[in-house]
Amino acid sequence: MADPAGPDTDSAARARQLQAELDHHSKLYYAGKPEIPDADFDDLFNELKALEEQHPELVHPDSPTQRVGAPPDTAFVPVRHQPPMMSLHNALDVEELRAWHERIGRALAAPPTEQSLPTTGEAAVGDFAVELKFDGLAISIRYEDGVLVRAATRGDGRTGEDVTHSVRTIADVPIRLRGTAPAVLEVRGEVILRLSTFEQLNARQLERGDKPYVNPRNAAAGSLRQKDARVTAARGLSFWCYQLGHASGGPAFTSHLQTLEWLASLGLPTDEHAARLGDLAAVESHVVDFERRRHDLDFEFDGMVVKVDDLATQARLGVDAKAPRWAIAYKFPPEERTTKLLDIHVSIGPSGQATPFARLAPVFVGGVTVGTATLHNEDQVAAKDVRPGDTVIVRRAGEVIPEVVGPVLAERPAGSRPWEFPPDCPVCGETLRRAEGMSATMCVNYWCPRQIRGRIEHFVGRAAMDIEYLGERNIDRFVSEGLLADVVGLYGLDFERIEQMDGFGETSVNNLRKSIEDSLQQPLARLLFALSIPEIGQVNARVLAAAFGDIDGILGADEEALAAVEGFGPIIAASVRAWFDDPHNRKLIEGLRAAGLHMVADEPGAGADGEMLPQTLAGMSVVVSGTLEGFSRDEAKQAIVARGGSAPGSVSGRTTALVAGADPGASKLRKAESAGVPVIDEAAFGELLDTGRLP
Ligand code: IVH
């Protein structure tokens, strides 16, 4: 509602500030170098829109609310768009989608001369065309007599930039149309970079010591606006055509989807996901369904575009200053937001690895509130150059862990300095070390309390010695109360004292005692895995056990013999040898032997002589998702392949089983469910590897 008293000075000043900020960010966005995520831009935009609605006299014709995009860059030849390339209004949830539907229903029911007057009746809107909202760059391509003559970016909607030389290099864009092309055809669509191509591009950037691109859209924008078309060609851009701009000499159509079919018949790439839906209820369930499938495709789409399909109805609804009334973008919740990076801390993992992580001002992103995010290692912090006090972009896409993408440099406080890795372990105070050529920084104090607990946690794990009733909390208590100092101590626990502790009773203590006793019989492979030997995951532990038969065989093997083990080589051999030569570890092994552990391999398998593993998975296809305790992703795949199976990256009807570790991919789980593929945990995976049978 307009405020009759007129704007106060604060509102006027705020509006001016917002207009200037939005101008600044639009320019950067269209140059492919945005500083802030879209969602933050939208917040500023919505604030300005609300302010202008309250005080209409603050609206200038060139306010960002009245315009599309940014003025074209003068370095490129300007191209005039006829008709203009418009933007889309957004619906941020289903309610806003319904409000749009009601608006157009009312507009259609009103007498044609007074479209804005509300009436009670609603005229039929007809079918909807629902498409993906591709997250790339809008371009217009002009064909004359079937030959590509010009391509231009959107620019400010009226005038864009000539990027013909770049667009010609995009394999998806035909240089010559198929069939009977009209005299003039101008089409609109989105240039995107597929996720797989984006990952390869960033890997190359890193190899060359160049900064990686923040997201596929920025990379696509940067690639398109290259002066040298050879650079663009090497980037592997893709294109989706979603709209007819203008055709002279072509057939007449009554429906938008028909025009898309015709464009496809001319050889232009249109998206197979475009659907015709009869009513808003169908549209709603369709867009919500795609929101769930957001991460299933090899390119990013940040919403769905709902268009009135009938072209005559589109014409009746018309356009406003910024966007057509006959279409709306249903936007998915943002996966990138900015927030303050309060501080960078280091956490010590169970094996002593020191991992830097960001403490963030809590921010709602990707459907959850995020307060911390890993920064992986020293090099990653340096590459991103994020500093305490920075405003940073935080991303959480799908189910994956939140990530700090990079700083917003324009908002960096004066006098900030690059972050430096702390010299000492925050748990035990010993000096942290980073070995040459390694990315990880380590606390190498064997007696660091975090590592003592970490080794015990790993030792009792399900895929290791499988000792139950001993979670992280109890291990913590036993260690801090002096009941437990290492894994040997498990076999001499003072159960009488434990029974006196809070939360324990006779039954739970008996269960714990039995579980520890049972673990004495675990085969050598499990023990080797349980010992946290660097490079020895579940797979290598099995190979090692099978190669030497018992613990003494390994203790007596020199580096050469270890390197000869199938799949080992010198690095693993050196790591194993070093571990067994460490006096702490020798003592540990003797302690475990004295406790009565069974240190013999159960079954022979792949040996030093290269004997094959039993082909338990021949003909099977096993997909792994999420984090497993006992295998890295590669190890799990190797384990499957070494047993004759295949380990593809996605679930299909032919998949034998999906192994779900911690935080498995939601899309894989859904696919497995719909295709009737069994989902198994890590223990069942171990059994499958051994026996080829599902539990
Ligand atoms: S139709 C006049 N369809 O979204 C209609 N746009 O926020 C204009 N976009 O500038 C666009 N996918 O770059 C349309 N299936 C789709 C789209 C799409 C992505 C982009 C386009 C547009 C922006 C508006």
C-alpha cells in the first residue's frame, strides 16, 4: 500500500543505497563474476520492491525493479533484441504459484479493455507448459535461411553483446538448421556447463595453478565471453533452447510446446523434461517432484518455469516492464548464501589429522541452518583465501556437507590478514607437522587423548572388531576416568568398577564383557583393519591377511615382500613396515597376543603370488553411496571389481544392491526404492563381498 505521508528521508536513502547495490551486483552477475549468491541478491531486490511499493515516488525508470539485467559491456559489439529478452517473475513457494494463477485467472476474466480490474469470475487458463529453469546464461541466436548468423547475450534485455564467435563453437548449437527452415528464425535459450564438464574444467584450472570457478554458471559465463573462440571451444559448453523469439516465413502455431517441438525438428536442442499439464494441481506436484530430483541431472537447474501454453492466451495476458505475465519461475530454495566467517578452528581427527573448519554466523541454506563448515586442509584455506571476519559464500547442495565456497572480497574488512595454521595441537599442545608432499597436517603425538580415543573407537567399530555396547561416549568416559589407555586395555577392563558407574548395570556390563570376549576370535583381516594402520583399509587388510596367513608372517616380512603383495607396491609396503616397526605398535601387538587374540587368517585369498580373489560378485552390479567406516570410496569399488562385480556411479534396474554408508545420496536411495533395489549397510556389504549373498 502506498504511504500517503510520502517517504521519510531514511526510506529514500535506503532505496538509493539498494538501487546502487543492485546495479553493482547486476553488472557483476552479467559479466559472470558475481560477488554474492542469487538468494542474497533476491533479498536486496525484494527489500527495494517492498520499499517502492510503499513509496511509489521512489521508483525511477532505471530502478533495478524496472529493468532486466545489466547494460551490455562496451567491449563487445551491441546487438538489439526484438522483441526484448525479458526476465521472469519468481514464485518462492507453492503459495506464490497459486497467487500467480489467481492473478492471471482474474486478468483473463476481466473485460479486455480493463484487464487490471478484478472481477469475480475466472476464465480458463488452459494447459501449462512446465520446463526446467536452467541455471546458465540466456542467449539469443539468429538464423537466416537456416544458417546461424548471430548470437548475443541478454545484456539489459533490449541490447546484448555479440558472442557469435563463441556460440559457434558450442557443439549443441547447429550452425545450419535441418529441414525447411524459415527465412528468419530467432530463438532463445540457455548456455550451460554440464556438472561433469565443470568438474573437469576446475581440475584443469587447479593443475595449472589457476583459481577454480565457483559454480558452473560463472564458468559458463566466463567461457562464453572469451575473445578467443578456441578457449570457449575447449570449455565444452552446452545449450538448451526454451523459447521462440521470432520467426518469419515459418508455420503458424497455437501452442508454446508445439513451437518447441518444431524447433527440435530443426535440430535445436530442447529439453525432454518439458511437460504439458492440464491444471495447477498437476503443476504443483510436478514442480515439487523435480525439486526432489534437483541433483539427479548432470546440469544445474534452480527452479521450474511455468508457462501458459496457449499462445493466444499468452498474448492476451501480455507483459509488464520486466517480465511476461503468462509465465512464472518457481524457484527452489537457495543452496548458496553469504554469512560472516567468525573464526577458523582446527579439529583433531581420530588418526591425528588436523582439519581446519569455519565457524559461521548461523545461516539457513540448502534447507538447514549451518554454523560450521569444513575447510579440508591448509592448502584449501590458502586457495580460497578465506579469513576470519570475511563475508563468505556458503553452499549446501543436496544432502552433502556444507562448504565455504569463497570470500566476498568487496566486503573484506580493512587490515585483514591471511589465516595461518596454528602451530600446536589444540588437544594435547604438541607441535603439528605436515609431511612433505602431503596435504594433511597431523598431530603426531601417539598419546594425544584424541588419538587414544580415536584408535579405540575405530578398533571396536562394526567393520573392525565389532565390539558392541561401547559407543564414543563410554570410550570417552573410560579414557578420562583412567580405565582405558589403549586397545589392549579393552581385554583387561575393570568390570566391577564399570558396574558402579552411572548408566551401567549387571546386564549391560555382561553384554559388554561378552562382546569383548567374542572379539578375541575375530580373524586376522579384521584385526589388521582395526589397528588403524595408515593405508590399510578393509580391502588391504584382507589382502594382507591372506598373503601372510598370520601376524608373525607380517611381522617377519621385509618391505620387498610386502611390496610384492597384489595391489600393494612400495608406498603401502613402507607404511605397513613403518607401523609394525614402531615400538608402541610392537608392544600393542604383543599385548593383544597375550590377551588371547586369534591372529590367524581364516581363509586364503589373494596372495603375494597374485592369486585371484574368489569371484563372489561375478555378474553383479553394486553401487556405493555415502561414507563407509572401513573403506574409502575407491577401496569399496576396488573390492567389488576385484571380486568380479561392477561398481557404477548410479543405480538402475540392473543394480544388485545399493550400499548405503553415512549420509548416502538421497537421489540414489530414491532410485533404489523405486527400482526395488535392496539397500544394505556396511556389515551386509562385507558379507556380500565374502559370500556373494545378500542377507
Ligand atoms: S523463458 C519471456 N524458460 O531464466 C520468457 N527462461 O529469470 C523468458 N531460464 O532470462 C524466459 N530456463 O535465462 C525461460 N525454461 C526456461 C528457462 C528460462 C532458464 C532463464 C532465462 C531467463 C531467466 C529469468
